Amino acid sequence: MSHMWFSSLARLATIVMLLVILSVLSPPFLSLQNLINVVRQASLLFLLASGLTVVILTSGIDLSIGSVLALSASIAATLIKQDWIWVGPLIGLLVGAGCGFLNGLMVALVGLPPFIATYGMLWIAEGFAVVFMKGEIIGGFPSSFRFLGAGHIVGIPVPILGMVVTLSACLFALRRTNFGRYVYMIGANREAARLSGINIRGNLLLVYSLSGFISAFAGLLFISRIGAVESTIGEPLLLPALAAVCIGGTSLFGGEGGIGGTVVGALILTLVTNGMNMLNVSSYWQSLLMGAIVVLSVAVDQLGSARVERT
């Protein structure tokens, strides 16, 4: 427990340190509008990473979240442009959940390693998206749909509210329900979970379906925000989402971490990216620094865990 508290405090201290450093180097960084923009960008990254977090807690992985986002968003956008404004998003969410369910079938029933199953789905969903879109870009969405990504409720951007709702639901599910306890037990020791009578297959199906559903939801907010969609829209999103999970302290071996850490990880990544953009740092240096942050955060967690085990 002491290690978990230390990791949480270290990440919060990192956010404070980033705020101080970036505000000194670039005074406009602390403007209210920029801070709101940072949280709004972090909210979209968190949404995509939240479903991935739950999968990783079971000692699995979902490499298909970016492609599932693109496919579901492409189908939803096409229907929206045909005046199916409310049906389109629902179909998109169902497509995302369906892709996640197929991932769950391959992992839980067929017995494929999660890396292989979801890597295959990455290419399948991406291929379907490319064929479906035929190289076109769809834009010009109605204002009622654009409200999801660009609207405000009582002055708060809708994506931030979506992040808060998703965070609250995931925290409740993981901390207050049997499902959450099963997720941690499956990730910590699958054999012990099986001997305890936990329905491992059923819970894995639910976990992967949830990841696909949340990916589709993130896709709807994303294309609503930028006002357009293309088949490759999800390609650059997988690695930042995975980085947010790692920086947030969720163990890639499963059974340790949580959704709260993913929020912090998403904020740290977004703060660094936003700050470097304001300082006109080259994108090459940004990639290098992001990789260093991920490696350093995981290394610190590993060293902390090893120290706790020795004591």
C-alpha cells in the first residue's frame, strides 16, 4: 500500500512540477483558456485509455482500440451525413462493442494470446474502415452532433463532462462491484480466480466488449470535435493511450493499478505535449521525450515494487 501511495503522490507532484516549469518558460501556458484546452485534450485521451486500462488489469492488451475507433466513427459519420443523426452514433457504439466482443471471443474461448488477437483485429478493423471510406474524408456534420465534441454545458466542455462520467462509472465498477474484484483477481492470478469459481471467460468477454464500446464513444467525441473523419484517424492514438496507462501506474502484468492513475497519466502526457507545442519544440524531440517519460515511469514503478517486496 505504501508503494501505491508513493506512486500516486509522485505523479501528482509531477503534474504540479510541470505546471510550474511550463508557466515559467511560457507565461501564456497558465491562461484559463489554455488550461481548459489541456483538460479537454486529456479527456479524449483518457476515454480511449480507460477501456484499455480495464483490459490490462486482467493481464491482457487491446491493440485494436485505434482501429476500432476509426471503423466505428466512419460508419457513424456516414449514417449521420444521411440524416440518421441519432441512429448513426448508436450503430457506431454497437460496432465498437461488437469488435471488442470478437476480441473477447478470440481470447477467452479460442485461447489466442491477447496480443495476437487484438493485433489481428487492428488490421481487420483498419481494413474494413479503408474499404468502407474508399479514401474519402467525411465532414460537415450537423450542429446537433458537433455539440458532443465542441459544445458546452454550464460553461464546461462536453468532452470533459464525458471524461468525468466515464471516470465515475469505471471507478464505481472497479471498486464497488463484483465485476471489479473479478477483474483484479483475474489479472493477479488467473488460476486462483478460476479455483474461486469466477467465470473467467464471461468476464473477459465483458472486459473486451467494454474496451471496444469506450473506443467507439471516444471516436464519436473525437470526430465531433474536429468535424471530420477518415479511415486512418485512429492510427496515431494507440501509443499515447498505452503510454497514459503506463504512466498512470497500471502494471502491464495485470492486477495492479487503476483508472484513477490513467487520468493522471493522460494529464501528464497532454501537459507535456501542450507545453512543448507552446515552446515550439520539434516533433522529433517530443517523441523522444515521450518515450523517455514512459520508460522512466515504468522503471520507477518496478523499482518501487521490488523494494516493497524486499521489505
